[in-house]
Amino acid sequence: MVGVGGILLKDGKILLIKRKNEPGKGLWSVPGGLVEPGETLEKAIRREIREETGLDVEVVRPIHVAEVVERDEDGRIRYHYVLVDFLCREAGGRIRPGDDAKEVRWIPLDRAGDLPLTRTTKELIEELTRSFFLVVRNRDISRVLMAVPKGHEHMRTIFELGDGSLIVFQEATMENVARAVVEVEMHPRRRALILVGKELENRKEGYDKYQLIEEDVPEENVINEVTRLLGLEEDGKA
């Protein structure tokens, strides 16, 4: 049987539901369910998310596939599910639990793994939080948007890539990086610097406790580290 799941991400959070019924009763998972006969995958995921969370979504693309095989006491196969998870965007509606959902909640992605999750959702969270390597060039970007979202105080900078992916930077992050770029570009002798994420005990009111702080590291060390991380040859031709 084919099932679908919907992945909605917002401000570092993922939308999860607490399942009301079996399989996975009482566990947290992404919203989703089985595809009905004659139903396309995209129609199925839009229907399931609307039924379980009250939200309308735009389906972006599939990003995760998993399998679940359930057996009875004699080892015979009871169910064999193939699950396809789709990245989605909110397109309307209002959050409310319904159908198979006991609760619906936005959970910080870095804390979602602490919840009692279904096995496939646990695998998905691990995949989403795994480190990755991404190089972005001008030709990869379709738009860059900078604005303060309605109801918020701080600006967001969004890099929208050609495939629809979004890279979002908070205002403080962009400020720290912009100052660092100007420092290196405008200083007559500076060639490199490093910013390190730190949790500050003393900070100005209204500022986040996590900030990017310049660390005193020899420039040659920074250059060597950048070369190593990017896997580039020292001749600079790559």
C-alpha cells in the first residue's frame, strides 16, 4: 500500500501531529495517510494534510521515501507500506487537529527528535537535521527577498533557488555576515576572518542570546580551513 506524508517547515520548526489511531497511536509523525485508488500522490497529500491539520498546501517535491513492513505473530506479512514524503508550503487554512490527529503542533526541528516519533518520522527528522554541503552561485538563485514578515519585528532574507528551495537568514545573522564581508573587502591587508556561533550571557535587550562573534584566529589558518572544507586545490583553479 502506498502512503504519503507532508513536510511543512517554518522558522526552524516542523509541523507534526500526534496520531489518534493505529498504526502509531500516541506517537508523533508528519501528517499523511494512504493514497486512495485513482488518486494522484499530490492530491492525496493535499487531502491528508487538510483533513489532519486544517491547512491547505502547495506540494513542492518528494524528498524522502521509506518502507514499513508489519508481520503477525507467525511472521506472515500483515501490511507492507511504501511511504513518500513531500516537501510542502502553506497555502491557506487554519491549524486544527482533525481526522487521525489528536494534536497538531509546530515543533523546533532540533528538538523534534526528543518526541516519541513513528519510526519513519524519526528517520525523516534525522535526514533533515543531518549536515550537508551546499554551494550557491548567482545562477542557482531565482530571487532574493528581504522584508519583515507581518506580525514579526525582525527582517528575514530569503534566497529562493531555481528548484524552489528556500534558504532563510535571520536579520542578526545577515548583519553579522555583512559586517564581516565589509571588513575583509575594505581593509587594505585583511584576507580572512572567522565568525563563531556563541551563546552570550550578557546581551542587549531584544537581542538573541546566540550571536556570531569574530574569533582571534590567524588568517592563514582560516584560509587553510576554507580550502579544506571546500575540497579545493591550493592553486585556486577549482
